[in-house]
Amino acid sequence: MAPSVPSSTSSTLVRRPDPAPMAETVAVAAALLGAYLFVPSASGLLGLVVVGYILIERRLRRRSWADLGFRASTFRADVRANWQLIVLEAVVVQIVVGLFARYGWRAFGDHIQSRVSQLTGGKVVVLAVLLVVSTLMEELIYRATLQQRLSTVMHPALAILAAAVVFGLVHRADGPAAVVVVDIALVAVDGALCGWIYQRRHNILVSWMTHFVADVVAALILFS
């Protein structure tokens, strides 16, 4: 009979997941929600701080850029694998919501325009730069970090939903209650679709492209 392995030896073969990243993720989500809900003026600065944390954390834990979802080598294949979802989110949803906001419910359209104008001062150049930078920052924060880490402790669908809800809430802007609720819900839908795209291939470049094109299409409909 083969000798049994001592329990003390076998226990060393099982590595428990490091709880630190998840604790950090919860802290990041709480800070984002707190800032956007109670101190909106600090939201932009906090977003930069969170991105700084993500980049520093990647280096300290020796994670590759691919771990964050920067996978240029598979970009074309990942786009082909997700093209239906990309078209749905970046074009179809934005056209439907944009036309509804512009012609169906003017108060809702005015609310969105006001929310965007508060960030850009109504300047087209500022809006263009903001879309490039903010969409990448948001994909890093909500998809590559929050959603990705949550998916290690819960079903991926729940992780997508949780990250999308946070994503929707941090876009809250003051206004009539019904308009604000619908605005948050629709932003959360956008977040869920981008999250689904990210979850399928874990390529942040694809979800970033989708997010950016979606915002451009929406802006063209609302501000043209």
C-alpha cells in the first residue's frame, strides 16, 4: 500500500486566492459611487486616480498587458467573433435611443445634452478628446478591472450586471426623477452590452472601440 500523504503536506498544495485584489476592487467601486453620487466635481480626478492604481497594480503584481485585455494580436479575430453585438451596441441601440431622445421624449434628450455639456462646455473638440480618453478609462475600470475581478467570485452574467449597474449609477446627473432613472438604466444597458463583448474574448480593445463608436453615433444624433 502506498504511504499516505500527510495532511499538512497536502494542504500546502492548495493555494487560496489572494483576497487583496477583490478588497481593492470593492474599495474602488465604493469610491467611484461615492464621488459620482455625492462629489461630482471630483469624479474626473478620481477616475484618473483609479486608472493610476490599475497601472501600478499591474506592475507590482507583474501582470502582462494582455491580462488587462490589451490583445492587439487577436483584435481582428475578436471583432469578427463579436460583430453582431458590436453593431447592436454601437449602431442600433444608439440610433434607437438617440432618435427617441431627440424626437420622442424631448425632456430626456435635453437631460442627456445637459449632462454631456457639463463635461465639455459644449465644445466639439473637447467632446472628441473626452470620448477617446474617457471610453478607454471606463473600459479599464468597469470591464477589465471591476467586471473581470467580480467574475472570479460570481457567475460572469452577474459580474456583467453588477459592473453595468455601477457604470450606470456613476453617470447620474440631476434632473426629473423619471428622466434620471431612464438615463441610468439605458447607460447600464450600454455597459452590459460592452461587458458582454468583453466577456466573450477578454479584449479591451474591442470593447473600447465599441464604446467609442457608440458614443460618437449618439453624439452625432443628439448634437447634429
